[in-house]
Amino acid sequence: MYNGGVRPFGYDSISSELVPHKLERKVVEFLFDSFLEFKSTTIVAQKCFEMGFRDRDSKLMDKRKIHKILKRPIYKGYVKWNDNLFKGIHQPLVTETKWEKAQEIFAENATVSPRCKIKGLLKGFLICGKCNNYLSPNYTKKKNGNIYEYYRCASTFNNKSNTKCKGQYIPLKQAHETVFEKLLDYATETKLKIIQEKIANHNLQAQKDVNFNEADIKKSKAKLKDIKHKKELYLDSLVTGDFSKSERKKINDKIDEFSLIEKQLETDIYRLEFQLDELKDKILAIDEFKQSIIKLKLNYEALSESELKAWLKENVKQIIIDEEVIDISFKKLDF
């Protein structure tokens, strides 16, 4: 038995019977929740120090170790094999939504090389609609000294690429104007009404899934209570009853059977409760999105490029562009 303090990780061997300890799940959730709140592994490390959390070697959890934990897909229920991710058969410790949000923060915190002369407001958001590659900001210096800035499909950087995409070159200024014109259009009453209807339909199904899940949890807990009661009756009978050796063996076998069912039900309840968290995460509200998009429209002209970039990071997941067709995916409207 491990006695070296709280052990929040260490599931390197995957087993279908692996059920994470509740305390271990609590600590891992603490790491992710703290990181989502403070967006800094340094601050999370300080919080761990204050809580007295240590790793499985009883050493203090520094920001390097926390960074490693937060990046590992095993905690969202996946395993890595030959650089590919596969759905594991072990119980995840955090929801996929929470894990992905942590990765988004890492991406946002990533430093930009000072040698990059053209950063581009839409860098990291624009995706080519022809081949799904990112469009990167680039520039060409003309003979007259003028600089032509544009977004360039990543497929064009490799002449040997077998992609069917012929590449896209979009003037930087044109891309910014077109995308933000599309964004501001979402603040209109007509568009918000359409989004509200989509959210209502989405939430209707999401709530049904939540209700079914809660009903399954209730049934499983009732079965667990019944099994525990039966097990206690058999245990009491061993104390109070006068049985032969063969009869005692049968009673003990029955108790073992109840114990096995009890473990299975506890595992099922753990899995269902975890699924319930994921299902509830899928229920959306338009208020937060509406407030963000209207705020953008009202202040667009006065916002600096860094402020616009911050708004994009907070609200936009990706922007697929195929010539004049633009499809924007929002973080707050993840249908």
C-alpha cells in the first residue's frame, strides 16, 4: 500500500478493472480547475504547496511536473501509441472539455518568436477550407520597397505536397475586414434569434441525455443499496446463526457474490456520474455569447489589435475560409 502522501497520478498500466481512487481524482481535478482559473503552472504549483500535495515520490509538485500532468491525454481517457491517440478502457479523471480548455490556455500562453515580422491578427484561427491546413501570415517585399502582407496556406510551403489544395493567398487587410464583418453580423437581432433557436434544439436533446443519465444513476444506487442490505443480512446470519461447515461456505460464497456485484455497481455509478458532468457541459446558454458579440460590435472601432486578438482567443475556436466563404466556430456555441 502506498503511504507517501497524496498520489494524483501514476496510471501507466491500463486495465479494464482500473478504477481511480476518489482522492486521486479530486487532486487531478484540483490541478486542472486551478490552471483554468489562474492560467499559470507557477501559481498552481504554489497552490499545491499550500495544500500539501506531493507526487508519488513524496516530492513537491513543481510547475514542470504540473505542466506534464496537464498535457497528458491519459487523464481525459486516452492513451498514446506510436504518436497516435486512442480511446482508453480506463476511467478518465477529467472531462474532455476541461482537458481541451487547458490545452487552449497552453496555446494562448505560447510565446511568439521575435523574428516573426508579420504576426497577423487571425494567426492560429484561419484554416484553409480546401485542405484544412492553417493559413499563416506572410509577406513579400517588392522591388519598390513596398511590403505585401497576406495569409498563405501551409500546403504552399511544401512544393512536394500531395494535397489537392492549390493553396490560398489572401491579403492580410482583406482577410481581417471580411472576417470581422462576418463576426459583427452575428450581433444582429436576426442572427441572434437563429442562434437562440439552434441552442434551444441542442439543449433539448442535451437535457434529455442528462435526464436519462440521472435516471440510470438513481437505478444503480437503488440496486447498490439493495445489494448492501442483502449482504449485511447474510453477514448477520453468520454471527447469529448456527450453521454447518457446508452451509457457512454457501453463505460466504453468497457474500463474495454480493461483494463483486457491489464493486461493479460502484464502478458503474462512478462512470455514470462522470458522464453526467460531460453531458451537463454540453448544455449551452446564449447570454454569455450575446454579451460578448454585442460588446465587440459596440467597441470594435475603438479596440486595439491586441484587444481584438484577446477577444478572438476568448470566443473563437476556428475560422474556415474558402475563397469568399467563411465559417466561424465559437467556443461558447460548441454544438
